[in-house]
Amino acid sequence: MENFYKPQKVKITKIEELSPTVKLFRLAPGFSFIPGQFFLLGKIGYGEAPFGALSSPYEKDYIEFAIRAAGTVTTFLHMRKSGDEIELRGPLGNGFPLDFIKGKDMVLVTGGSGIPPIAALVEYVMKNREKFGNVYLLYGAKTPEEMLLKDRMARWEKSEIKIITVVGLVTDLIKDIKINEQDACAVMCGPGPMTDAVEKIIRPLGISDRRIFVSLERKMQCGVGKCQHCATGDKYVCLDGPVFYYDQIDKNYD
Amino acid sequence: MLVIKEEKINDFLEKLREKFEVLDITKDELPFKQYFLPANEQMFPVPKPPKKFVIFGLSEIDLEALIQLDEIMSKPKEDFYYWRRRKQTLVIGLEKDMKKLAKEYGEFLEEGNDTETKIFNWQQSMRQLLLDSELLADAVEWSHGHKIWDELAEKCLGCGICAYVCPLCYCFSLEDKVGLDDKCSRCRKWDACTLPNFSKIAGGHDFRPTIKERYYNWFYHKFVRAYREYGKSQCVGCERCKNQCPAKIDIQEVLKTILDDYGKFLQTPKS
């Protein structure tokens, strides 16, 4: 019988400071995953926490995560050095529906440290650029320092990914977006207030709820829909998500 | 079928004890789940596999709960720690009350003494309610916002005992430890969704900050989420939560109130 709670060892090959509170961790070996899927990172004795992968899903040699120091596991990770060994489980969850979004215009909306899964998706789009229409990335951060991955965004911009950034709320970003609303979809990942973005950006653009994909944040622990910590309504974020159609979860009481 | 007379049960158990470790659970306060999903168990380093053992004395209702728990722990993947214990176990059911069995199977019986009948009636009518788990799911989902949840939030102490004594509550937390010898371990222990911080994430946001939301979620899981996931309510009417609740909350009364009002709602003409 397979023990799916058993983590596997990975090595930190690079740590880079992205902001005063966020570090990028490059881990080896690489893993194949779908953008939007998450991994549980940590070490026995220190705990585990869920993170969305941010590197290109085509990258065979390593996988990257951007981690904000917020709790015990993330503080532990921030204290590691390059060369240290940590543990990981995954990939878990469903990821973004790549077949569905192919060929469409896309509006990606995120804020603060919600960028990782979106970054992995953009890397996927970069590799298959001709299969997508206009792609917009709207990214908001509280302060200029907290805007992550600026160097990568510069690279994405060269491949006609239109990037609109703002310090403050992404909801201020609507002008200048040109999409065919009949054949466009939206992807969101970010802190709770981001759902305002639906009201203020995505619906006004004419994208229907069924074509809005949201990546949710919860306290995933077991990763297989048993422990109940990540339940929302009748869904489990670790198993049925973390990516949902907006109309699957917008009426949930929690 | 093997029928053992009551006075011969001990001899039967003695015989079993010669070959296996036998746990007589007839006097347990906690449900049988503690033997397959212990209140606190070490996951890593992986402990030695458990020995073969016999669990004696599950009631008919508990056997039903065990079948449900087996299903829960098999999907989408078999839970390693549950099944390594479960597969080493022989479970023997015991129904002491032949009257109850007979009544359950529809035979006519004289009423017993009053207290006995009262207990029995509670279970009987609870199990009647549980027959229509689709209706329960609809009603409990509809009841969000019903005033009963405000009333229950006043009553409920949020102690989590209902989840601990429920044979079908299986939520848990993973907890890591470091010993004085620097050896690290990962354990899993029972949790309860009515306890604070159950759905709090790093950064401090709590998705169910009040007892009202958490208590509703307990019901929602048992009767709505469980129904959508497995096609039946995760309640067998064992009565443990009602008996152990320090605030004397009766799950059946709650359901009946909701069902009554849901019935009225359905009959009200919508303009």
C-alpha cells in the first residue's frame, strides 16, 4: 500500500530574495506538474505548508517557489541555506484547465504573493505563445518592494504578454484591455479582497462566471480530501481545487 | 450464524484471547474509530506494523458506521495508517438487546420499561430521519441563515466533544514534534471543525471565525458535503454526541426544527 503522506527529499539549489519578506527557492530535482497545482513543502519536525509552483512546467531540472515568511513552516524555510535538504509532497490538486483556455484571450489577475501559480501559467503561455490570443497580466502590490518577479515580467513583456502593474488595488486597472469577450477567460489568484476584481474588472469586461478560474487559498494538510481543513462548501480545495470555476464557489458560506 | 448465549460470551472471548489480542469495546465511551484512527498516532518515522487483533462488541449501528468509515478511508486513495490497522483486525459485532434487533426487523414486541423505550425511540426516529439523506442535505443547506444557528451558537461551548465521540467524524491535524534528543517526528491527531483556528491560514485569515459558522459547518459536513461525496449522511444515529454534549444539544431536535421549517418553506407559494 502506498503511503501518500510520505514526503520526498529535495535539495535547495538557489535562494533569491524577491522582497524584504519573500524569498525564491529553487529545488532539485524537477517535477512535472500542471500550472496551478500545489506542493506541500517542509520537513518532518517542522511541519508542512502548501505552495503553488512558479517555475515553467517545462523545466526538467528544477522547480521554484516564492515563499513569504508568515508562519512556522515558512520561517523554517527562510532560515535554510542553498545546499540544504528539505521535503516535499506533490504535485497535488487539479491545476488550470489548459485545454479549455487554449486559443482564448486571457486576463490574469493577481496581487501580492498570489503571483506564483500565475507565473507558471504565463511560462506555459510563453512556450505556446501562438496558441493564445491577447494575454493581460494585472498585478497589484501594496508597496513597490512587494511587487515580485519584476525581471521575469520584463522577459514576458517581450513575448507580447501585456503587463499592467499597480501599487494598490488591481481593481483600478481596467482601462486599455482589449479582448474578444466572447472568447476570453480570466484567471485569478490572490488574497481574499481579490474577489472584488470579479465585480470591478472581469464582469465589466464581459467575461461570464463559467470562464473565470479562481485559485483558492486554504490550509491544506493531508492533500487528499480527508482532514477537512481546506473544505469550502461541498468542495475540498486540495482535491477538487485549488482551481475552481467562479460559479462553483462564489455562493459558499466559507 | 453463530449464536452465543450471554453467559457463554466470556468463555468465547477467553478462547479467542489464546490466539489473538482481544479488545472488548462494549464499555468504551469513545467510538471504535480510535483503534483504526487513534486520537494521536505517529506517522513518521513510520512505526512498526501493528499486530493482528480482534475487536469485540460493536453494536449494529457501529458496524454500519464502520462500513462507511472504510469507504471514506478508501477514496480517492487508501489511507496508509488507517488500513494497516484495519486489515489486521477481525471485528465481531454484538447486539445485546434482542428486543431492539427484533423491532428493527419489524417484529411485534411488547414495550419494555419506560427508560429503555425512551432511549430506543430516540434512535428509532433518528434512523427514520436518516433514511432520506437527500432531504436532509437539501434542508441543512437551505437552513444557512436560519435563526436556529444563532440559538445554537449561544448554546454550543465549541468544545469539540461531539466530533471526538462521533464514529464518523474523522478530521485530523498533522503535527510535528522535536524531542529532547533532536529526533523529529510527525504525528496526526484528532481535530474538530468546531474548534477555533480549524480553518485559519498563514497570515491570520480565518474562514470560519465564529462558533456559529463552525457549528453550522459541522452539520453541513455530516449532511450536505458527505451526501454529495458519498451519497449518504455521515450520521448513524448512535446518540453519542447528544449524550456527551455538555450543552445538551440534541442533533435530532435540530434536524427536526430545520426539516419542519424547510417543509413550510416548500409549501409557501412563491410569487
